[in-house]
Amino acid sequence: MTIEPLRRNTVRGRPKVTDGSMECARCHREMRRTAATWPEGCICNSCYYEATSLYGDCPSCGFHRLLPGRLEISDQAVCRDCARIRQNFYCTSCNEERRPYRGNVCARCSLREDLERAFLHPDSPASFTQLIDALCAADRAESIITWKRSDKVQALLRSLGDGTTPLTHDGLDQYEPAGRHVDHLRAILQHHDVITARDKYLAYFERWIEDKLRPVSDAEIAQPIRQFAFWHHLKRINELALAGKPTRGPVHASKQDITEALKFLEWLRTERGRTIADCTQQDVDLWVAGGPTTRHLIRTFIIWCQKMRVNRSITLGHRQAKTVRVLTQDQRLEWIRELLSGDSESLPYRVAGTLLLLYAQPLVKVAAIPMSKVLVSPDGLSLELGVTPSPVPEPFAALLKSHVTNRPNLRTAGADNPWLFPGYRPGEHLHPNTLMDRLRWLGIDLLGARNTALRELVIQVPPPVVAEMLGYSDQVVHWHAALAAQPWVRYSAIRVESRGGSGA
């Protein structure tokens, strides 16, 4: 069975107009209007934007400047003086060489002028000035100018500027209407240390618990669920957040546990006339057998009830999946080949898909790989996915290097974003669902790909080594080794024996 990638257009930005009456001197495409006329000829908007975004040491005069021009004898970028460009790029406000945005004023100074004129008052809190500085620090100020045109964003900035909404987490939490504009502004503030960083999933989870329990009027249902949510799940997620570990997955799983436990107690009260304190084993079995497999998620709640002595007479075992989704090895290799050399997706998603298919990495983990885990040494490139770094072979090494050099979203999310897959908000990584949706749309069975990759790895390499290199538990890799019918379970004993023999 061959793969059938569902290709998408991987060219970013608007389609270029190619039906004009003039030709760009650089890209030679036809255009309707010129952005500039320089010694080499007419320049289109795309080439003008690219030329006025490049800074470096001019190879002709040696000064570090904006490099919009091109040498006549080569395509090397040079400063405007060496290229004999008459246009003056010095901003009349900050006196730095930047692309003009409004008259002879650059976009960053135009943004600051707009923000101060519209939202800054004599009695504005000092932190609001820090907010303006943070917004103006964006590498691409034009994006912030576009963002602030929204009525919702202007209302939020107005409320912060006049002090109606405190510039704190609590103030932003209570602001109405809530939405992405509030979340984006909070991310900017945290990234620039205007407000302290906090775990957003933990904060969402705390609010979610209150919203979930607010409609529950029966105290004998609400009380055990509240205790379960706070004493078990919230405590555990707090510990993860304090340790700097990811909380998105645990929060999602906790919400499922709480939701199913609440459904169970409501059914128990309505249909059986009982509470969790006098629930019987028959009630548990009847509930689990009479509905979808998600009902088995009450297991965590039942274990908690036993531990807290709420009810020690009921139990529920692990649920075993009846089938395990896998790809064939040929399908896996075809997908790897497509992602490494094909053009069905853009570079970031090709890299993410290869990490899934080559290293069996869950996309939740892939999205949260920090740049510090990409290791460069004289021996080549490696990835620290577990305890032991994993070597990156060619041609994937070249693909990964290209992605590292050209990471997207750095203009709006900040050039110092620490993640391998930067998100759209400052300091954040790309949401795992974004990776999942794009690779699913392409046609990859995500769970099947991970299972097959892990199974092939434990066939070739001893499971303990796989666990160390890829960050899996011994239990998981040995389970996959057993499914693959490999005798690696004896590997540890063999290694110990061989060490004993060599030392004799």
C-alpha cells in the first residue's frame, strides 16, 4: 500500500502579481506598481521589502548598515551609498536606518507615536510605559500596528492605559471580553518581564474547575469532585509547573478524569439513588459496561476514593486496548522519504513529521523541544530527546539545520524565542494541535506512525538503549518489544554477563 500525501501550497504570503506592464529589475516578474526606482531599475514591493530588511557589514565600505543595494558586478548586498541609491532611509524620529513607514518615520517610531497619543495619559501607571516599550520591541513593528487596529485590542489598551484594568495577571483574568487579544498581550508582557511568568495551562485549569462545578447544586456530588480536582489533580499539576515540566497534557487528562467522574456521580445519584460513599461494585461495573470506553476514565477517581477512604469496596482495573494502530514499514519509509525530499509541506512540518517517524517522538513533545536540545559537535548534529543524545543522520541533519536557521514566527514572537518550533506569541512554542492537524491533513496516521517507529527501533536496538535515547519508560519500550516478538528482554542480563567475563 503506497502513501498518498495531500499536498498543500507551501509558499507563504500573498500570491505575487505577475500581470503588470513593468518588470522588476531583481526578480524579473511583471508588476503593476513600483515600490522604488534605484540605479539598477524598478523594484517590486516584495524585493523592496526584502532589501530594506537586511542589515550587515557592507562588503564595499565595511560599515554595519542597512544593505538595500546590489553591486553591479555581483549580487552582493551593499549599503545605499555604495549602491548609489538616493533614497534616505534614516528615520527622522530615531535617526536609525530603517524602512520608511509613514513619511520619513520608521514603523517602530510610528507605532510608539500612535500608542502614546491614543492610550498614554499623565496618570497612566508606570507599567503601561513598559508595555509600550515591549510592543515597540517587536522585530516587525508593522505586525503590531496591524494587530492594534482591532476594536477589541484598542478597548483593552485603553482600559490598561487609564488604569481601569490593572496591568497584572488578575486584572487580565477579570477583563471582559476575554479572548485571544488578551492572551497575546499577556504573552508579550511575560516575555518582556513586565508581569511575572505563570503557567497558562495551570491558570486555565483552575478557572475550568470553578466553571465546571458552579452548576452542580448537589453537595454530595460537588464536594467529592471538588476534593478530587483540588487535592489530586491540581496539586499534581502545581508540582509539575513548579518543576518547569509541561502541563498541557496533564491538564487535558485531568479534565477528562473530572468530567467522567462527575458524569458517574450524577448517574449514580439519579439512576441508583446512591452517593460515592455507598456505591457498590455492581454500580461501577454497570456504568463501565453500559457506555463508551471513556467511562473507564473513572478509574483514577475510584483509586483516589480508596486512598482517601471515601469508599474502599469498589475497584476498576486497567483497560487494555483491543487493537494497536500501526503502519507497515514500507509506508513509514515512504513517509520519511516524502518529508525529507518532497514538497508536500513546508519545512517546519516536514521536520516535525520526521521526528515522529524517525525517533517515535509524540508531537506534544516535539512541539516543546527547546533549542538547547539541538546539539552541534565535531561529530555532527544530535538531539537530546532522553538521557543519551541521539545522532541525527543525513539527509535529516541538513533539513534540521535549514529549519534551525530559518525558524518561522521570530519577527513577531521575538528573535530570542527558545523553542525549536516557535509559536505565534512571544516566548511560546507552537501548539501541538497545530502540528497534529497539519500532519493529519497531509495523510499521516500519527499514532500508527509512532507505534511503528518505536517497534522498528526496538527490533534494531536493545529496548533499554531506546528508552535512554528517546525518553521513553522501560515499561513502554519492553511492551513494544514484546509485541514485535523480539528477545531483547534478556539484553540486560546478557550485558551484565559480558561485563563480568571481560573483567575476569
